[in-house]
Amino acid sequence: MEHLMIPQPDAHALCSRLYTGWHFDAPPKEFCPYLVYATKPVINLQPSLERLMEIHNEQVFGTLPPIESLPVNAFIGMVSFSLDPPMDKSVLTQYCQEPLYRVSRCNFFDRPFHYDHMRQDIDLKAIWPYHSVSIVIRPHYSLGTLSFPVSGQTFMLAASGGSIILDLTQEIRNLILNDPEDEETLKEIRQVCLICGRRMKFFDSTEGIEIIYEQDANGDPVTYPSDLSPDKRLMRVSVLISCAKPWR
């Protein structure tokens, strides 16, 4: 079988269907499962701001575990591709270079398969159980309610009256701001709905939603390099969501 060697957390994100497309220099074998072999994260002392914010949000949403807990040097799943371009660019696909090919099927092995000598003839489908990933819940806003998935830890934190911090990525800007370019134009958000598996809780947002800016000890802005604008350094902006006592 064909295989892809991908560093974490991108390997986990690909199998989780967070990528709607994937870059290949030459067309992939259409609908042929590619084994995903997760390697160690690439050490980057200055990650781009956009990636830093997206990864943080996906960890809050529960779609990405903490990076240090992800398996490495192991097969973690299988992914198939079609020769069509992605129907839309997901939060992570937007950073991939062209040409992009559509992700058609995603599967996780029930347990990572550690194998030191990769061979083309290995057939993990026949010997290793796996499960498919078909739906990824994304944040959405409707009629004054902001809904988004969360990890179990975040769910319990909110249920006890804690706060949640989301980075103000483009996805979140489009959801909570009347004008995505103006951080002063918050939509009216009367309640927040948190989704964790089959559990769901609504919170009155009586404490409001606060936009916060990352600053150093001297009160100066902390800036990061940009993926989308390499000649710029951008400031990290987040949104603080205070969860009142859940009402159902």
C-alpha cells in the first residue's frame, strides 16, 4: 500500500478530516487508501500566528488532542483522495500549497500500529481494526446563540462556571463579528451552547464576551510571523467567553 509520512499534529488533523484537501506534486492514486505514518512534530521556534491560533482552537474544540500526547513513529490511519479539487478550503487546508486534491475518506486505526520497516505490500486493512471519520462539527451562530464543540476537559470547566478562550481566527471572526475586520462590532450573543459528544449545555452569556490582545510583561504587543503575509508580523487576538451557570 501507498503511505504518507506526515509530522504531528498534521497527521492527526488529516485523519480527523480537518483537511478537505491535500497537496501532491503529482496526482495521487484515486480512491486508493494511503496509510498515514505519523512522525515527530517539526520543531519550529517561531510558528506562524495563523497556525498557532488554529491549532489552539482545534484543541479547545476537542478535534486535536495535546500535541505531546499524539502518537509518533506509527501508522495512525488511512486516507483516500479523489482527483477533484476540494469543494471548500477548511481551516487548515487554506495553508496548503497547490495543487490540492480532495480528501474523500478518513479512517483512524483503533490503536496506532508501530512498524519500523515500512513495506509496499503490507495490508493493515486486513489485520488492524479501524473506524471511519465522517462528520466534523464546526462552530456556528444562529439567532443569538453561539454553538461550538469542546473537549471533555473544556466542557467540565465551563460547567463549573469557568471561562473559555478562543483565538480570533478567520472562522471565529466570521461567526461573532458583524464586520470580520472590525473587532468592535460583536454580534448579539445571548447564549452559548457547548457540544461534547452527545452532551449539550446552554449558558447565558450574561458576563459578555471580551476581546483580548496578547501583551508581554511591559504591556507591549506580542507579535508573530504570518503564513499568509510573510512580510508582516501580526498580533494575537483572542475572545474570552465567560460561562454563567448552565440553564439546561
